[in-house]
Amino acid sequence: MTRETGSREGLDERVVLVAAGLADLAAEAVGSGLGIVRGLLRRSDAAEVAADAERDLEARGRLVLDRYASPPPAHLEVLARHAIARRAGDGG
């Protein structure tokens, strides 16, 4: 019985530790991102870099939409194609 209580306390402690670790990681990422942005703003070709980043984001967005937004093929259409291919393979 004591072990179950200790297990629960250990789980709570792990959850808190994981949350604190994630918060630290997020803070580090934001700080790192701000440093990168500051460095980009100091560059003489910042406009070109921003245009390249915009094109890259558009391409990435297009890929995501193509991957998730296009409807899957119709089930009966797929079955019909398989049947036609099977008949063609059998010779008639």
C-alpha cells in the first residue's frame, strides 16, 4: 500500500520535472530565435533573406496542404482499377 502512494508522488514529481524541462527548452528556443533574428536584421541582404524565407514557407505550406487537404481516392474507384488490372493480367 505504501508503494502505491509513493508511486503517485513519484509520478507527480516526474510530471512537474517534465513541465519545467519543457518550459526551459521553450525559453531557450525563444532566446535562440531572437538571437538569430537580431543577426539577420544586421545583414545587408536582409530583404533577400526574408524573401527566400517567405518562398520557403510558401513551399512548405503547399506541401502540407497537398499532404493533408487532398481527399483520398474513392474506395470503389480503387477496387475497380484493381479488378481491371487483374482482368488484364489474366488475359481477358
